[in-house]
Amino acid sequence: MNMKITNQITRYYILFYALYSMTQRIIPISVFCVGPLAGILYKLIVGLGGCLALVYLVSGFKKWKMNSLFALLGGFILVLCITTLLNRSYNFFDNVLGVITFGVQLILFFSYYHMTEKKEFSFTIQLTAVASSILWNICCAISLAQYLLNIQYRTLNPIGNTVRQGIVDGRLFGIFSDPNFAAFTSFLVLMLLAYTFYCQKTRILRIYIGISVVLNIAYIVFSNSRTVFLCVIGTVFFFVLLLTYRRYIADGRTSVKRFLLYAVRNLALSLAGMIAVYSLLFYPMQNIGKQMEPQRSETDLVRDDVGGDNVTNNRSTIWIHYLDLYKKKPVFGFSINTALPYATEHDPEGYLAQTQYVTHNGYLSLLVETGILGFALMACFIILMLIRNVKRIQANEKISPDYALALSLVVAVLIFLVCFHDIFFTVNIETMLLYLSMGVLFIETDSQTAQSTLSTQTE
């Protein structure tokens, strides 16, 4: 197949993937994707992605230089297969589909930056940013209007569970299924739009991006998601430190001591800036809301589910019980969808069986699902990638916008994983962006693999 055509198909697959994963977080849309239709859409995503991944695998195999990173990923996939077989009595076909989903997404998204030209990759990111932001902006605007009008109600999600909507329990759910994932999606959209703003000079587009930024930041503020607040702060701090380091250390213009002073100053300024933005959005909108609905509660944005002895919102309790469960199968783990069914069968009166909580920690999910072997292999992969990129940052070479975006996205996702369950084996926008970004970081730090020109060739 002509690789240029394959890359164009992949571009629109990436856009479709992003829009699909977003709609699963929007209750008025996701309620229509239930039953057989949900299964068909999921299998369509995986199947089409599998075809594209196969083309990349066959056409680009000789273009890659095998190294320890690929060995680690191969070992991780082997562990996934073994644990799936060992736990075949629980959700076997779902687990097999999870392994296939992981392999397909990893091959396709990790390879995309290498298999296409940089300008084509940039266009794909910008197209995805603008198109997906239109959908997300509308949903954020509706959700913010629900806050101003003090709308709150409960409805059913696609699997039949009751979910909160509007401004409920000190948080703006809006029309989203979960304010944490919705706020994090807004943050991802903001980063993609920032990249687009840097690359594009069109005035109308920049005005649109400005409006989008206000809507998404406002939703993040009113989501009252502590995890996303930490994610935003951590990612901004990382980016500020990166810019400071590149300016004052990488070019050799100043000492380490002076760099540290500038770093502290810049971090303080960035924190003050974030607090200012929060205040400029929160207090005026809160006052407008009170004017529009004078009867609203004075504590409508105070969370009752945290505080006192429950600072982590039950997460510490969840983590302790999952660590206890992990001890049952420490080497290969429980596979992708087996931990809760196992806990329910073997300890029906236990905490996990009664609550049916997921891990709420991506790293813990990895440990429970793949055991110490899978966890160690993925940890080694991430550590080696970290070492490669530290060296790249230290090098006195220009950092491309693609590389800066990829670094920021990876940092954001890795922080988010501290408080929310795994994304490695699922179809989510953060999964796609993580693997795409990992591919960028790999190519930008690999001295043996040159940027591919396959997009101009016919196989």
C-alpha cells in the first residue's frame, strides 16, 4: 500500500479516535452508544487500528533499529499474554481484546511520528486539536451554563448506573460522566491548542483558540478536581523548568546557582499566574451565578467527600486493599479485567467486592494486572526513556515544538495516573496522546533511527 495514503488514513483515524473517546465522557451522547452498538464501535476502533498497525509493522520494520527499549516492550507483551492465559477463567475474551488493544495502539501511535513527515504529523495534531475542541467547547459551555443556572439532576449512564449532572456535591459535573476525566480532557485540549496557536498565524483561528482556552480553563476551575489541579500545576512547573534550564544552562550562559535562583523565581511567578487566572474566573462567575439564582447554596462549590480523615477521598483505602489483593498473584498478576471478579468470588463480603472500586492509580493497576514482572518491565522502559530525554534536554540543540508538546503530554498523563486507573489497555484520548508522544520522544532521542521519509515512497 502507498505509505502516503496509509498516513492520511491514520490521520483521520486519530481524529475519529479522539472524537469517539471524548463522546464516551459526554452523557447525552454516550447513552446512545450502549449494548451491541458500543461493542461494534469498540471493535471497529481496534480492528481499523489493527489494519493500520499491521501496515506500519510490515512496511516499517526494517526502518527501526532494535534496541533495549523494544526488548522491554516485547517482554511486557509476553507477560500480558502469559497472565491472560493464567487467568483464562475470568473474562478471557475481554482480556484477549485488551491485549490486542494495547498492541495495536502501541504499534500504530508509537510508529506514527516515525512513519510520516514532521509537517504531516504537525498538521494531524493541529487538525485533531481544532476539530475535537469544537465538540468539547460546546460541552464545556453547556456545563458552565448549568452552573450559572444552578441546574442539578441525576440520570443513568450507558451501563445503567445513576450519575450526577450539573453542579452537584461541590463539583461541576455538567453533562460529563466524571468531572475528573472531563477536566483532564480539557487540559489535554488546552495543550493541543497551545501547540496549534504556536504553529498557526491565522487571526481567526487564534481568536477561536483564545475563546477555547477561556472555556476549558473555566471548566477545569469549576470541576473542583484536585487531581487535575495538581496535574496542571505539575505540568506547568515542568515546562517552566524546561524553558529556564534551556535558557540558562544548556547554552552555558550562567552558573547552576543562578539557574536555581531563576528557577525559583519563574516557578513562583507561574504559580502566582495560575492563582490569578483561577481567581479571575472563579469569583466573577460565582457572583454571576448568585445573581442569576439567589437561592443557591453558599456551599455549592464545597466538597463534602474530602476532608477530615478522608483527605484522599477513599483512595488510600482502595490502594491498601488492592495491594493486599496483589499478594494473591504477585508474579504475573490478575490480567487486565480479572482483579475485581476474582475479589468478588473469593471475598464477597470484602471491601472491593462490596464497592466494586477500580484501583484509582494507574501504576497500581499495572502492578495488579501484570504482576511484578510486567510492572518491572514497563518501569524499566519509562526509566530508560527518561534517561534518554534528560540527555536530549541537556544537549545544546534546538528543541522542536513537537518535542516540547510530547514532553508536556507525557508529564501530564504520568501525573494523572497517580490518582486514576490505568490507561494502557483502554481506548481513551490520553492513551492515544501518550503513545503518540512516546513515539516522538523515542525518535527525537534516537541517534540511529532517522526521521522516516516513507510518506513519499510507495511500497
